[in-house]
Amino acid sequence: MPLVKRVTMVTVRAPATVANLGSGFDVFGIALRQPADIIHVEKAEETTIQVNGIGSNYIPTSPKKNTAGVVAEELDAPATITINKGIRPSSGLGSSAASAAGTALALNALYGQELSREELVWIAAKGESAASGEPHADNVAPSLLGGFTIATPDGITTIDAHLDIVVCLPEITVSTRNAREMLPKSVDLHSHVQTVGNAATLTAGMTQNNPELVGRGLSDSVVTPTRTNLISGYESVHQAAMDAGATGVTIGGSGPTMLAIPKKGKSREVASAMVSAFLEQGVNSRAYQTNIGPGAELYL
């Protein structure tokens, strides 16, 4: 009779994500090949959390206040959870979502719960309430499923898109809760029509791996303009990226990350231009030349 390996520890690599993408507020998201969090889980009598890496001193380790801890409670899967942060908190790159998504995938495997990845999205979304005040799936969906995702209460659509992406993270902190509080409470009909058209254009671009269409579809006249004042030098960096060969630029999530869609072969120029433009405003930043990548990876 063959021996069955008893799983006692699971490791997951959970990728950074960018949500909203301008016109797809609280709906669209993409997974990035880099950066990422590495999460280790072991069975335990009660859940404890340890956080290391970038910005770890700002992340609560109380299970009720940490997205990973909320996920463990939702799955009724107590564990010793160690999170090695490669994604800076309050970056607009889905840092809290990566912890939630990675932990959901890891605990599902550790306890043999056999939930699908799409089912885990909604568990991880509840974890997000610890960071943003309410559950939402726009970051956890791509972190678990990869590619370009469209998350609605009726389900999740995934498109296996392959596009180059530049994300530039300035040394500025933006609170997700504050960024949500400043949003407009209503939208006029013209803005609504414009947003629907841009979202459709972006989605078509993702299906065709067309950077020109995706860049055009990032345009948004409702959410993005209310948040640009939170990012010092936003307009200058936006223009610099476009001049260097971007087809479109927007805020990553609630910020302060700025995302650009470069024309083919222009990632280096766009990244350099964005960093230089921030520096001219007295702001240091780091740019990632990356692309749309797969979802969380599981290691037993």
C-alpha cells in the first residue's frame, strides 16, 4: 500500500495586483509577475501571525486585525502563519490582498478543504475587510486566479492576458480607507456613459493583448480625478510616462502606485521617465518593469 504524504506545512507565493485600472473601479484587476509575498502556514491549536519584510512593522499581527487571520477564522483553520512581505503595505499593489489570498490557498491545501480557487476568492475578500473596512474581491481575484479579472457579485471572469506593465511606487503613503471616503456619492449620466465605454475598450484590449486599446480604456473621469491630489507630482509623472511611450496611465488601486501600459519595447523608457519625474517633485520612487502574470503558486 503506497504511503500517503501527510502535509504539515504549506508555502504559497502570492503576487501583487493592481485593481480598478481606471475605468473598472472595484471590478477590474490584474496579477503582476512581481513583486510578491511568500506565506508559510502550519497547523496549530490557535492562529498566530508573524510578519517579516517590507513594511512589516506597520502590519498588525492580531488575527482579528490581519487579513490572513480573518481568512483563517473564516475557514475554521487555525495555523501558525508567517508572511514574508515583498509587497509594501499601503502601496496600491494589493499588499493586504496577497496576504489574504495566499493564506486562503495555503490553508485550503493544509486542511484538505478542496474549495475551488473561485470559492476561495470570496473567503479572501472577507479578509480584506480587516484592511479596508469592507470585503471586496477586485485584488484577491487576480491574486488567486491570475491574468485580468472581472469580479462581480455574480461571479468572476478571467482573461489570460499577456501585456507588459510598468508600476511606479513613490515613497508616499495613501490610506485605502481615506481614499474610499473621498469618492463621489453620485455620478452624472455623461460620466457613466464615458466610464462604460472606457471599461469596454479596456476589456476588448485585454482579450486582444492590445496595449493601445488597454491604454485608452484606463481613462476615468469619476474615481481617478478625486485621488490625484493624494499623489505628489501625479500630473507630471503621467505626462512623462506618456511622452516616453506609454499608451495610458492611471492610479494603481487607491494609490500611491501609478500604473502605465507601455508600447512594445518601451518599458525601460517609461519606467525611467516616471522615476525621474517623481524625483523632480522631490519624491523618491521605485519602478517595476513587469507583466500580467499567473495567480498564487502553491508549494507542498
